[in-house]
Amino acid sequence: KDGAAAVASGSVTAAAANTDVSIQLTGLQSETAYDVYLVATDDAPIRNVQDASVSLNIETTDVTPPNFLSGTPTESDLSGTHTAVDVELNEGGTCYAIATTNLDATPTAQNVVDGVDGTPVTVAATASEDVLSNNALTATITLSGLDSETGYAIWVVCHDDAVPPGPNTQAVAKRHDVETHDITPPAWATNYPQLTDVDGRSVTFASRLDSVSTV
């Protein structure tokens, strides 16, 4: 615009008439509106410059992956067979989660998004949820089919919903560890419970169970 300093500039020479050429302007800010002005000259000894420039209004795309907010991902529910993880982002997108018992292994972000095994990670469960602005940019991801009394590493990766060349995916998965609950009741040992004593005022039983229990 009049009086405004140019933030980027460039030029290109067309080797022949009616030939497509490209001009790239670099050093711009993402998610920013710009007015782009183009003007051409010929290659005459005294160049002939177009009387007026052509203006284009453009807006650069989002190239930044989303950030987790409020200390998420955090565990919001845990049982013997499933866990739920809450996420909150600074923009809309989709979050992916996997559960793995390979506690010393780190999956790639793409492993988590694809929900597939990747050396040395074996995926025990996978899930995903959209993070929408009409839900305060929060979501709960539930991973089911887990084994009870088992330690799992839960890995979460999110991407935004930016237009191409997006979406922009977080480069590193975020980890949260859980241990599923014991959901198996105790079992009697063979031949138990046993009646061991009886008199006129009392009876005594012997019990033996396969875990620490109260009878």
C-alpha cells in the first residue's frame, strides 16, 4: 500500500514470450494477509514499464502444529480394560493415541497417527478424536481392550486442521503412563473353604485364596 515498506520482493526473467515463470517471495509470516503487487517490463534497451501494477490479496497458510494446553494429556478414567485421556489444544484438529507395553521404547509420531506397530513398539490399542472449537478445543480419547493389572505407556500426537500443505502434525509424541486395575475376584484353592471345627456354640472354617483377600 502507499507508504508501506515492502516485506519481501523478487523478480524473474521470462526467456521467451508466452512462457510461464514463477516468482517466490520468502520470509513471510504464516497466517498473515498480504497485498502482493506485480509489474513487468520488457527487455528493450530502454525498458518499457507497465503503467499500473496488478495487486493480489493473499493469506499465508498455517505451518505450526497445535500445542497442548492445561497440562494435557491427562488421565480422566481408568479401569481394568480401558483408559481415557483428556486433551486440550490451542486450535482445532485431531488427536491420536496408542497404548503399548513396550515401556522402554518410543514410537515415532507417525506410528501414533497410523496406529500401527513400528520397531520396537507393539500397539496394544489405538483411538483418535477430533478436537473441535464448539467443544472448547477439548476431547477425550478412550483406549479399550487393555489387559488388567498391566502397565501401559499412552502416547498422544495431534495435528491441526490447516488447509494444504497442512495439516501440521506434532513432531514428537507425548507420553502418559497408566496401570490398569485388578478386576479379577479371588478364587478359592482346591477343597476350600473347609469346616475345621464345630461345637455347641461356634463353628470354624479354614480358607485359602489365590490372592490377598478378606473373607
